[in-house]
Amino acid sequence: MDKLEAGMRGGQEPILEVRVELLDSEPEIWRRLEIRGSMALEQVHLVLQTAFGWDDSHLLRFTCADPFARLRPVNGKIPEVLQWLPGQECEDPDDRPEEDCSLDQLVALGAGAAFYEYDFGDSWLQRLDLVSRCPFDEDSAPQPTAAWFRKS
């Protein structure tokens, strides 16, 4: 199965419990969210904006690997990190529109993790780690609340 088809395994939509950490923050700042796996990245962006109290006024991107990690050459070339951007910001032929990828697909490509960079000037980088996956159930649908955590 192609990793981009991961969002609908078994024909049942998953609910993803995701731990989102703002990297390089002191003290550690993170949130634990429950999000439908089928949610497009453009909507995940809005969830993250709300969860962290940001105002959606900067550029952003999602990646399936740490965009700042040193990459090893493959066949003599440094591979590009796949990135998903708002559709109107896709200029490079390798850029992918965020509305074409779901959260479940992104974490599958990143082997259970993904990254969200917001504000390219200050580079607020968040790591999204898949904590658990459960089938969607109307009786236990994600609630529009989240726990806010700040470790001191």
C-alpha cells in the first residue's frame, strides 16, 4: 500500500491522538490533540494556530522529516525534504498543496512523526508525534477541547 493511501486503512477513519511540541522552547511547551486522520493539512494548520494561540499571519509548511536536520547524500545528491504549503504559495515544482494531504497520510510518510513550521523568520518548528490511533466512533468523537501543557 502506498503511504499516501494510509489515511483510510480498513475503510474506517481513524482518530489520531497527536502530541505537538514546540521545539527549542524553554520551558518545554506542548499540546496533546485528538484530530480526525482524514483532516486536510490546511485544516490541521488552523487547529495548530488555535492550540498555540497564534494569529495565522505568517508563512507555513508541513514536512514529513525535520527540515533542518542534516541530510545524507543518496547516490551523490542531497534529497529534498517533501513539503506541503498553502496552494497559493506553491512555486517550486516539488512543492505540494496542503489541501492534497491528510494528517494521517503525513504521519505515515514520517513514520509516526511530522513537522509544522510557522513563521519562516522566527521559524517556530513543531514536531507532531502520533501517540495513538483509534477508529472513529460517533459516541467518542474528538471533543473541541485540548489539554494545554507547559513543563517547567
